[in-house]
Amino acid sequence: MTGASEWARGVVIVLACALATGCTSRPTGILRPIEATAPGAALVDLLVATTRRPTDEVGVLFSGERGRRMSLTAITVSIPAPEHRTVGEVQWPMQWPPNPEIEFATVRVRPVEGPAETLAWMRDHLPENRRLMIFVHGFNNRYEDAVYRFAQIAHDSGADVAPIVFTWPSRASVFDYNYDRESANYSRDALEAVIRRAASSPEVGEITILAHSMGSWLAVEALRQMAIRDGRVAPRIANVILASPDLDVDVFAQQWRSMGSDRPKFTLFVSQDDRALRLSRRISGGIDRLGQMDPTAEPYRSALEKSGITVIDLTALESGDRMNHGKFASSPEIVRLIGQRLVTGQTITDSDVGLGARIGGVAMGAAQSVGSAAAIAVTAPIAIFDPGTRRTYDEQIRRLGRAVGNTIGAATGQ
């Protein structure tokens, strides 16, 4: 009976989201370019690769159905000036034409044909550091959803990269989960080809792959295929970031092993209150999803320590997303962490941000008030579970306990 109740609650959540989406539906055709943007607006140039079927509908470009070949398009998105928007949010147009002063807008759209034009786009848009980022979206996304969301992430993160979007066929319906999952499967060879083309370009330095939700399976599967074909993942692929990965933990373990010893650095964003992954777990036979695991619990803790994978736990982070499935993109702190630290290959540890730093601070400051210990949970919404620092975690907790005990004793005279 408990299982049936959980399933019913999951269905209610999905239906509620479907109804909410319907009530706040966005206009179609927003990728139709406008003639001019607004003063102070930022322009983000994207290369968009897709396995979707083209459509003649004005401003839509590609549907949710599967195309026979991969298509590439160069798109420029205008983002309002900082005083007219909130970091972490996409200001969707209410109608066409949009108001570029307060809304995202499309400025240019140009088809890119063949490897030569693709490499030319990369040469023209690579920064001095020669870094490139490939974004793979998740379940329930239209073509324009992927384009505008990654434009927002690229802009808000401050990442000094050439941004590429890989968007696979999604019908953008909560009731088409299985279609989307098979579409991700359908697209893995095409994504591998995009990654391979970028990794083989002499102009490209380091590559970061950022994948969300169901797109995480697609991204890791493409890397696994590359490793099987070539005996290793291309060395230019330095970082892989999986945000809320809708990925069976057992499948991920096999994919991980198939990559061999020369793997990129992996970082996972997880949240145990992710309602979308809770439902996915039910649909997928009750197997834990990678993005909902507790990295402090066994067997995950020991496995993570051995693997060298860094996990950033966002469970306590407040989010405007009712499903708690898109925290990585909507949180200003997280998008900046991606752009300024993870893309550059820097190791993120407890001492940088999160629980570890605050535990240490409280433990060493035993003269602080008793209330400071309780404040840890409030002031540390982000916890970093890095294999190198996890070994000291238990000792930090013990030190915290001793510090609190000493503080209470001093306050009570005992």
C-alpha cells in the first residue's frame, strides 16, 4: 500500500507540473530574429547541434521528432542588462516580437554546413584560453528551451568558453518520458561525433561537458563509446559536470568502468529532494538515480572516495523550481561555481564552500554561542563531498561535538 501511495503522489506531482506548465505556456516562434537589441544587453553566440527534425514553422526551427541527420545552427541570443533581470532566470518573451530590454530575444540564426564551417565557428568564438563547453539538456525540453537555458548558463556563469548546445529530440511533454529516453539513445552517436570533432580540432584546448537530467546518460554513454572505440576518452575532454543526473547508479558504474583509467574529472550535482528523480526512480524499477543519492551513505561514500568523483550536494539549497530538479541553473552561486571554478579544472573541496568550512570554523571557535552550532544547517546549503576531504569529515564532526560541549559547559559552569 505504501508503494501505491508513493506512486499516486508522484503522478499527482507530474500532473500538477503539467497543469502549471499549461497555465504559463510560452509563445512559440521565439527563435525568429529581431532587427535590433536593447542598450546594455549582452549577446551570447551559440553553436547548436541537434538530431531533431527540421520544421517550416516560423521561429521554431526544429520539432520534437527525430531527424534523419544532425543539423547545426549558429544562434545569437540577447540577454537584458543586469538591472532588468535576475541571475539564474530566463526572462522568456511573452509574445513576438519580444522586448529585448526586459526579455531574452533571438538576434541571429544561421545554418552551419559541414565540418569546415563548424571548425570556422569554433575558431571565431574560442577565447584566448581555447576552452569550449558542450551542454546537453534533459527530459521535457523544446529546442528553444535548450538554446535559451544554455545562453543563460553561459552568461550568468561568467565562463570564458565557446558554448555549444547539443539538443536531442524531446516532445517536451511530461507524458512522453519513454519517447524522450529512447530519443536520447537514438542520439548518442551524433553526440559522440560532436565531441570527437571538437576534441580533434587543433584550435581547441580543454573541453567541459555539462549535462542535465536525462542528458547525463546520453553524455556519459557517448564518452563510453569513445573510450571503447579509441581505448580512451579524448584527452582534451577535461571536465564532465552532471547536474541532477537521471541515470541508474548501476548503469553509471558500468559506464565509468568502460572508460578506463584515463577519464575526465567528474563532478556531480545531487539533491535528495529532487521530485523529478523520485518519480523517475519509480518508473525505472526502484533503482536509485545518480542525482538523488546521499553521498555520505554507503555504499556511495566509499565508492566515491575510490573513484575521485566530486559530489556537490544541493539538498538544503532553496530553489524556485518546485521539482527541485534545476537548482544548478537557477542558483547564482552554483552557475558561478561552474563558470569560475569547475570549467577551469579547479578542485572544489569542503574548505572552499559548504559544510566543511563551517564545521571547522565552529569547532575552532569554541567560545562562540551555543546557537552557532545550530546555524550550520542554515548557513551551509551547499556541501562539497570531495574524496580528498571526506576522510577528515568524521573528525570534523567529532571536533564540532567537543566544541559545542565545551561551550555548553562554560555557559552552565559545569
